[in-house]
Amino acid sequence: MPFLLNTGTGQVRCTYCGKVIIGQPIVVKTCCVNRPWVFCSEECYNKFLMQWLRNQEAHRGKGVLRRDVL
């Protein structure tokens, strides 16, 4: 499961949608990606999380994985 990191980042763009981050970013680390993901908003993070969970379930059931998240 992804977990939130409480560290600052030098990145100024959202990893998921590519928008420029103006306020405080949401920084998340997953077990399958060695680098933190930076999100511009809670909405963007929730979209990523839903897709990430779908991929985890597909992986368990040997279904189709989407490569754009991993």
C-alpha cells in the first residue's frame, strides 16, 4: 500500500498529471517504485491510488496490468 512521506521535494510538477505544483505537494512512496511520487492535489492522488489498487488486484488474479502506473 502506498504511504505518505513527510519530506520536502525539489520537484515542481505533478508526477501523475504533469501540472505545475503551486502549494504544498503530496509525496507518496509505493513498494514497487523506488522513487517518491509527487501529486498536485488530493484528487490527483486519489486517481493514482484507485488505478494502483486495480493493478495490485489484477496482479494477484493474473489479469491485465496497466503499465502507465508502475
